[in-house]
Amino acid sequence: MRTTCVCLVVGLVLLVAWTSEAHPQALTVPLKCCFNFIDFPIPSNKVKHVEQTSQSCPIKAVLVTTERGEFCVKPNAPWLKKIK
């Protein structure tokens, strides 16, 4: 009985140690993802920065930064191609 408990505990410890190695990659969450998009163009003189969202985000998007804040834009927006 005692040997069975020891084997069970050792097996559980090994299982936890083995599965814990996968967590650092699985827990990486992107800082900024877009779920709502603007439907109006932003004048190019107001744009400070343009960047793609992380590939870990569920929806592809472009994050446009202006003096007023950050806006999510669909990557195929025609006006965005002129700014890039």
C-alpha cells in the first residue's frame, strides 16, 4: 500500500514537471489585439505611428496611433496603403 502511494506521488510530480515546460509559450498573450475597427480614414498628417498587431491575435489588424489615441484599422483599408 505504501509503495503504491509513493509511486503515485512520484508519478504525479514527474507529470507536473513535464507539463510545466510547455506553459511559458502557451501563456504568451499579445498586449494589443483589435476586435472593433474604425470605418473612416485618418488624415496622414495626423498619423504618428502604424504597426501590425501580433500574429497571436485572432484577427489581423493594423494599429494606427494619433495624438488622440490608438485606432484599429482593417489591413485592407484603401486609405491605409497611402500612409504606409
